[in-house]
Amino acid sequence: MARPGGNPDFGTKYKFDFGRDKPLTEQVKAVVYPEMKQKLKKLAQERQCTVPDLIRDALEQYLDAVA
């Protein structure tokens, strides 16, 4: 049952849009060394993006190369 006074459109009408063609719905977890994480953070800052964006791009390039 919904909370009294809550917004019934929350999660349906009011969704955050990342501007992607397809929504990101799946998760993959990778455990890395601290040095690797720092390198990823630095590279993401230089490219003005996020670490997950870098990883998605790298995975896409890898999968395209092996396919």
C-alpha cells in the first residue's frame, strides 16, 4: 500500500533520464587494485566523464574486437 500523501506518479511519470537510446538495466561488478581505480578516476576526470562510462566504452570496444 502506498504511503498516504505520497506521489502516485513517482517512478513512472517522474524518472531520471540519462539521455541514452537504451536504458541501462544490468549490472556487472569487478574488483580492481587501488592503483587501477586511481588511474581510472584520473582518466575519467581528464576526459570529463565518469569511471562507469570509461568501463562501458572499454567493454564495448573489447566485445566489438572479439566478435
